[in-house]
Amino acid sequence: EPDYFIEERNWSKGESWYLSLFSRAGGKPIIGESSTGYSKAPIVHGVPQRILRFQPDARFMYLMRDPIERTISQYWHMVWWHGERRDMLTVIRETPLYRHVSHYAAQLAPYMELFGRDRIYALTLEALVANPSTVLRGLLAWLGVDPSVAPQHIPRSNVTPHSIPRVPTGLGFLQRLRGSRVWNAAARLTPLNLGTIGLRLIAREVDRDSQPVAQAVEF
């Protein structure tokens, strides 16, 4: 997720920096990346226009998920990675981004306007999980790649934990360090048991299904 085409993130690093990320691709005919921030309008501005200037022949794969499940997943992601402390319903009411990102038609509209419908391949997480090989064969055929290279099974990963997410404790300064260079450097030098203690200091486990706010949103 290089987020290059987001002005507030890495746009200032320049095209050479972005192209360097693909230096090992060689002469591959299809090269891509995956930045979820490219579909977070209107919070994030101008991404389709920057992509058009960079590569007018670009194609886009847009993966959708049940919008309620997607919103819940984003909430737990913000809890764990960004120290969100408010309850779920409060966050969704007060933070329009959650609703904007789940409004798939609105996110796709500027891409369709600039690139055309035939440049966008929309698919759903539910279909991908249920029939990964079939879905991927269709996607590869659309890209002009031999569909036979599609794997028969794709393990489901990088999904917010369903039953045991963590919420921040009062040690917010440690939570802010999590994932930083300092944190990662310390992790390499720290025995596993001490690293586990560190995680327990910054967060406590909760049963996601027992949270009344989560159940209220799901229904």
C-alpha cells in the first residue's frame, strides 16, 4: 500500500520513488499495487486524476465487501492500529469516512468518469472467498493473463480478528510507538516473551461478539 497518489501521503516523493518499488518486476506485462486509500473520497482528493496523468491506460480492480462488515472491520482496525477509544456507534456517527468508504458507487464514480467502465473490474470478497479459483480466472482473463495460473486455494489472511480483537489500555504512548522504527528495532532485540508482555501493556483483549455496540451495528 504505497499510497503514492495521495497528496498527503507519498506524492511528494516523486515518480522515481514510486517506480523504484517495481524495480524487481523486470519486463512483466502486468504490474500493480494495492492502496486502499485510493478509494476514500471525499476525505482523499484527486487520486483518479493523478493516476490518469501517470498512466492513462491503467486498469482497476475494486474489491467490495458487505458494507456493514467492512465498516465493522475498519473500526477494529482503527482500535488496534490507531488507538481508537470511542465505542463503535459513536465513531460511525461522528466520523463520515466510515460511511463514505462503504458507499461503493460513489467511490467508483470518478474512476468510471475518467477511465470508463471497461477499465474497472468489480468483485466481492464473499465471491472470492467462496470460489477463489473461479473468480481469479475471470480476473486474469480480463487482464489478458493466462487464467490457468490462478491458484486453487487462497488462504484468508489480513482480516481483522473476529473474536479476539484488542483495545488500547491507558498506556497510549506505547500504542503510538507500535509499528514504528523504534518499536520494530526493539522487537528484533527483545525475547519473544518480553515482546508479548509489551503487547499486553498497551492493549487488552476483548470478545468482539460480546460488544453491544458491535451487535447493534450488525443488526
